[in-house]
Amino acid sequence: MLKEPLVGLDKVLSDLDDALERIDLRTIDIVTFSGTGEPTLNLSLGEIAEQVKAKIGTLPMAILTNSSLFYRADVRRSLSKFDVVVAKLDAGDDEAFRLINRPADRDLRISTLIESIKRLKGEVKGSLALEVMLLHLENGKVTNIKGRHLKRLIDAIIEVQPDIV
């Protein structure tokens, strides 16, 4: 478990100020949090989101996330600061989940991920979008585009009831 933020509030705000000096805010449709790695690992995510929102005003904010930490209440509280949460869901069963996503937490089960996404949907005021990667390797060993893996993925999407896929 990380003890300190990956990127601190001051760095994010400084980078945002630099960008906003070069860009007319009226030309921006949405401000999106993403990066190299999972943004919900940052312990200061909620505070960073609040401060960014104060700078961008009525512009909507989105976040791209792998959904793996949604089981944590603190993460869901941070995500509630966003207008759009784009959550990753590539599988509906553990076998496909392990093959496609290779989660760092070996104990994380797809049922936990699905239940956590559903819980988040009930707690946020903004939109929930699912980002789904469809994958099929030529050797047929990894796929979520046919057979039982596709059926379980579709069932999971229907169960989550996102605003958009």
C-alpha cells in the first residue's frame, strides 16, 4: 500500500496552470485524468480533483480507471468528484479476467470488480462509462469476443447498467 501520493497536488496544479496559459479554456470540452498507471492509487485524488475543478469551473471532469480499487470507500468518494468515470471492464468471468487483465492483486475476483462498479454507480452523481477491450488472439487461448467469455462479459455489462459502453 502506498503511503504518499504518486503525484502531489502542487505538481498537478502547476502543470495545469502551465497548460491553461497556452490553451484557451473555451476550446476545451472535458478535462480527463489518466496517466501512466492507475490514477486511483493516488491518495490525494479527491483533493486534486476538487482543486482542478476550482480552476476549470463548469467544464466537466472525467477519469479513466482500471476499476480495481472500487471496493474501497475512500476511492469511491474520490471518484464522486468527477462528472464521468470511465471504468475498465473486459471480462465477466475470472478466467478471462486473469488472462486479459492480469491483475496485480491475485486475490481480486471479477465478482468483486463487478459488484464494486455497481456500488460506485449508485454512489456517484456523474455518468458511468465502461471501457471494454475486445480481444482475440490467433491461437484462440485468449478471447472475450465469442463463446462463454463473451456471454459472461455481456451479462456483466447488463448487470452493471452503465450509462454508456
